[in-house]
Amino acid sequence: MKNITNICCIGAGYVGGPTMSVIAQKNPHIKVTCVDLNEARINAWNDDNLDNLPIYEPGLAEVVKEARGRNLFFSTEVDEAIDKADMIFISVNTPTKTYGEGKGKAADLKYIELCARQIARVAKDDKIIVEKSTLPVKTAEALKSILHNTGNGVSYQILSNPEFLAEGTAIQDLQNADRVLIGGDDTEEGREAMQQLVNIYASWLPQERILTTNVWSSELSKLVANAFLAQRVSSINAISELCEVTGADVSEVSRSIGMDSRIGSKFLKASVGFGGSCFQKDILNLVYIASSLGLQEVADYWEQVILMNDYQKHRFARKIVKTLYNTVADKKIAFLGWAFKKDTNDTRESAAIYVAEKLLQEQANISIYDPKVKKEQIITDLENLGTLDPEAIHKRITVVSNPYEAMKEAHAVAILTEWDEFAAYDWQKVYDNMMKPAFIFDGRGILDLKNLTKIGFQLFSLGKSNTAVK
Ligand code: UDX
Ligand code: ADP
């Protein structure tokens, strides 16, 4: 098999964009073209001003600057890129289905299928197809069937190469990955295709971190890794409530259990709830697969991780309402943060959306500040819930670019994302300009409890019992 010299990636989103940027940076001899149907997104990837890249990710602009125009290209010419490529990554979105069988649980594979049909129509020579999107187990089989039955007689090898990057640290996660997983067929052609992909990653990662497995193990491992991580967050969040009603402090509990090397210190931070495009979707996938195979106890076990997460978001919103004398109607509540975590402009499944939903149903006015999320996105997130009157959203939501303005004359401040800058604000100034009593609800445990209490705030911090607000 000839060496790979031309790669195409279908989908220039949070996964495709950063991944291809790093692959191109580390493999200057390979031409990498990232294509997308969304012209505005591609224009933003090609913008001379790197501040306008469609995705905010620390370190990404530098990588794009180095590789773009050299061997990294962004384009809307999907057919042309497919035709020229030896290896095609599929990195399109796979949201949870919002209709039909499996609604609310199964992954919607229509974008994947469209890609497969497009590849089958265009390809004139042999290709290696790499699944990069998070997909339910056995998607490779579906891809194979479409490609082999509708193609021009060319031969395809299908690899699964799940993405483990976390947003906000994507570049670091790619450049210094704990492991890369490559699943393929245990045939001569399959092993050869896997080796081609191994070679690409081996340009910057040590061989021992590149694992090869069968396709199903690779696909399932991705879901399981996310399910385990999310389970840790739900576990510590369950403990956060227990801490609030006993004398314990969740950060002390996290620290002490995290020092047990069998448990480990990561993913033990109590929060208002996990978000992002992967955790919920992947667990729902796992639940759906288990229950369609008749493994109801397995399905129920994993579903509880999601139920705990929903509970945490609702509990936080209820705490705000209850503390503000059981009514937030027409009161101004300031939100600091809208993204699902710091250092990203991604808002998919962000806890902030669900907390806002509850408060809007209680007729609160919400003033939002997030360093990277734009107003249009916030409005779209709320409209997409389908549970709120669009007029009420426009009337009650204000999005501002200055945090002090967001908090001015507010009855309460809620911290929804753990952006570093929030801890560094002039909280005395905030206090002076707020309604009294001035309430703060810290959903991320990032504020200095002692200092803020001294200023005069009534503070609630998740998982802490020594707060003014019980
Ligand atoms: C996740 C996986 O980490 C990554 O490997 C996979 O490829 C994609 O899904 P991501 O969704 O970008 O990445 O973010 P992650 O850092 O995992 O955080 C997910 C959510 O959990 C965030 O809302 C975060 O705030 C929350 N979280 C995380 C906590 O509440 N507490 C923690 O201790 C850790
Ligand atoms: P992820 O977080 O998985 O990267 P995104 O939604 O950020 O998800 O990115 C997926 C991208 O895939 C979107 O920009 C979307 O326009 C693109 N896309 C979906 N289907 C196709 C297709 N058939 N051809 C090209 N691009 C596609």
C-alpha cells in the first residue's frame, strides 16, 4: 500500500478542526484538507485574523498559523477533497435523535450516512475511512455496508479512531495524548490500514501510547471512557448535597479521596452539573444499546448517572428560588458563564441552559456575561429547548460584554462556568452595586468564601455546609 500523502476530514467542528490542525502541524509532508458544508464556518477557519477562528481553544491559533496554507487547508469543496484523499476522516456531528425510534437516547446517524453515500458516489480509488465522530458501537458495520453496496467497486478499509480530546485543552490533549486508539479489521488489509494511521500519530507520539484493537472494542471504549468520567462527576455531585447538610466540605472530601492512588485526583470537582457534547450523548447511547440488547439492569445503572446530573442542575436552580424568598419573578439574576466549562465557547448541554430554563419559568430576568459566548448562541440554546415562549426569552434575557454591568443592581449572582477571571473581580465593587441582601450562588466552587462573606455577601457554594445560605 502506498504511503498516505493526502488526508481529507469531513466536518470542521470542535473535533475535526483541532485534530486536523495538529495532524497537519506534525506531518508537514501530508496535505490535510478539512471540509465542511457550512460556508461561514470554513470562511472563519480561513480568516486572516486568527481571533475569528470559529472555535475558541487555547493554543489553536498558533497551530493554525503554522500549518495553514502550508499543508493545512479549509474548504467547502467536499467532493474534490474526497476524490484526492487516500484517507478520509469522518468528523461530523452525531447528536442525540430528536424524533422517531430511540428519540432522546439513540445517536442520530443521518449525517454519517450522508457522508458515506457521498464518499461512495465520488471515490474512484481505494480509501481508508476513519470514524472520528463519537458513534454507537457497530457504526463501522453500517458504513461498510453503504460503501460496499453503493460504491464504484473501489475497496475501503474502515477504522475507528475515537477522539479523547477535551475542549479547552484540545491542543494539549492532542499533542500529548495519554493514548490513541485505533480499531480495524483483523485481516491483512485491515492491519495495513491501521499501520498507516499509526504512522501518522507516531510522528509525534511514542509507539507505546498508540493502541490497536478490533473495531468494536475501539468504538465501545470511547463510550465507556466518557461514561466512567461522567460517573465520577455524578458521584461527587451526589456527595456535594450530603456535605451541605452535614458538616463536611466537598473539596476536602475530594482531596482526601483523590489522594488514594486507586481512586486518583481527577474529575472529582463538584459542579452544577456536567455538560458538553459527549458525556450525556455517550451515556444515552450506552443505555440505548444495553436496553435494546435486553440488558435492562445495565441500562438502568448507567442511566442513573444522567438522572443525578439532571437533579444537580434542578437543585441549584431551586436553591436560588427558595433563597430569594421563594420568588424570582421580575428580579434580576446575573449569570457569570454560559459555556459548559472554561476555556471554550461551546455551550452544548451546558448546565447554564437548564438553570436558566427553570428561572425563566419562574419569570426571572437574567443578565448574562460569558467571556467567549455570543448572544445569538445563548438565545438559540434557550429557543432550542422548545419549552419556553420565544417572546419571554427575548424580554427576559440580556447578554452583556461587561461582568460588572451584568451584576449591577442584581438580586443574585450565579456562577455557572469556572472561568478563571471570575475569582479575580473586584467583589467589593460588585457588592456596593447590588441589591441587598446580596446573594451569590457559586455552582463551581471557585470563589473565596471567607473573603466574600466578610464583604457582606450571603453566599451559597455547592458542597459546603459553612455558607450563609442553607
Ligand atoms: C469529554 C472527555 O473528557 C473527552 O475525553 C472526550 O473526547 C469528549 O468528552 P469535554 O466534554 O470536552 O470532554 O469536557 P470534560 O473536561 O470532560 O468536561 C465535561 C463536563 O464535566 C464539563 O461540563 C465539566 O465542567 C464537568 N466536570 C468535569 C465537572 O463538573 N467536574 C469535574 O471534576 C470534571
Ligand atoms: P464535533 O464536536 O463532533 O466536532 P461540530 O458540530 O462542532 O461537532 O462539527 C461537525 C461539523 O460537521 C459541522 O460543522 C457540520 O457542518 C459538519 N457536517 C455535517 N455533515 C456534513 C457533511 N455531510 N459534509 C460536510 N460537513 C458536514
